Amino acid sequence: MITVSGLTKRYGEKTVVDGLGFLVEPGKVTGFLGPNGAGKSTTMRMVVGLDEPTAGHALVGGKRYAELAYPLREVGALLDAKALHPGRSAGKHLLAMARSNGIPASRVEEVLATVGLSDVAGKRAGQFSLGMGQRLGVAGALLGDPQVLMFDEPVNGLDPDGVRWMRQLMRSLAAEGRTVFVSSHLMSEMQLTADRLVVIGKGKLLSDAPIDEFIAANSRSVVSVRLTRRDDVDTLAGRLRADRIRFEPGSENELLAHETSVKYLGDLAYDLGLRLHGLAERTASLEQAYMELTASSVEYGAAA
């Protein structure tokens, strides 16, 4: 388990992380979301002792990272896949990590096989592609067979097959009862992977909830009504205005009605004698809900 309480980090006058508090529980994949500059990487660095908090604490299994006798056996982290000696082979890089934490050398071969790098174990890490470097970083995180795993943008540089492999790996690790904490900007992938979300903006906690609850709380329901004729669209639109139901045009001969139900609109179309070609509730995506929540927290947004 990862426990974050009152975590604050200031650089001079700038507060990067501001009093964060949340738990990352075992047996789940917890997604860590936020706009660029929100403080995600800084928070993860403080968990593994690479940054010292100005106030508060971040604990792994109830202890500060510096208090762990063999940290790689308790928490594995992929925060920067390029943080390695480029002249070392993949195998030698992992072997050095293993020796530093009393991990058997045989474990190196096991994790290389897990991430699909057995055939390039003797190749210099500096010659790896971005995707291969990410896989090597994952191997390093798994090396000590830890109960807590942290990944910062783990699918960077991976091809579609690699992205799917990473998703399955994270979910299988959580299914084993491990704590999995992952930061990513790929909303579609996070929606397929995460069980719970921690969302921050400008260093502050915006949400901490199961993914389904997060989407429901930060999006509005929309019902799509597709009719056969333009005149029927106008008829239905007039009735919706009279009933004070907010709507907007969709694609051809379609209306999108907000905060109402499929049943209501189906009954209404029947009462008006309108022929439908489609009637369905549209569920919001994680990306839509996330954009709604963080709209006011974007610090480095591009001009429209």
C-alpha cells in the first residue's frame, strides 16, 4: 500500500504539490491523472525518495522509502526508462541492480523473459529503441518481485501489441494482490486498465474514486434520438423546448438530449407519431469526464 498524507513540495515560491492525501490500495490498478505540470511525477519521485517533501509524507507499506532495508524487494518503479548506463548490456544493468539489493542473479533471466528481451540481453541498453527501453525499465521494476509497483507513462514508445501487453501485465499484477500505481496521459488506455483514479490539478487533489463513479460524477448523460425526416426533428425539438429539456443537434436528423432518459424520449416519440431510426443512451468516456474536471487546472495549455 502507498499512503500519501499532507504531501507538499515547494521549489522557491512555487508550490508544485500542495497537501496531497490519498491511499493506493493493493489488488487494484490505481490510475494517476492530471494535466502537464500538475505534480504527478514529483509525487512519484517523493514516494521513492528521489525528492524530499517540504511537508507531509509518502509511505510504502507504512515506511518511508529510505527506511526500507532492500527497497527493490518492496517497491519497483519505472519513472525514467533512460536512467541507466548506456554502455551496459541489458543483462548487466539488471545484474547490478540485483546485487545492490541481495536479489538472486537468476531473477535477471526471469524478468528479461517476462518483458520479451531475452534475445537482446547482451545488447547495450544505449542502443535500445524507446519501446525496448521501456520494457527494460519494467524489468527493473519487477526485479525484486515487489508488492508495490509504480509506473510513470509506461506505454511510451510501445507499439499496439506492447501497449496491450503492458495493460495485461498491470492487471495481472493487481490480480495477484499487488499495489499498482500508474500515471498516463492516454485516457482510452487508462479506461481499459484502471480500477480507481486519483486526479490532481496544480498540485491539489481533484478526485479520488473508482473509475465508474468518476465518469458518472464528472459527465452528463446524453440520449441520441435519430429520426427519419427533418420535419420530425423540428417537431421533437419543439416539444423538448416546451418541456425545458436541453438538447443540441447531432449528425443528420439527430438530436442529443441532456439529462433525460431513453424511456421518456421513446414514449414522447410514440405520442407524437414520430418514426425513429435510432434511440440510445451515450455514455461518457473517461477522456470527456477528465476534461470536464480538469478544465480549470490546465497550466500549460495551448492557445486555440
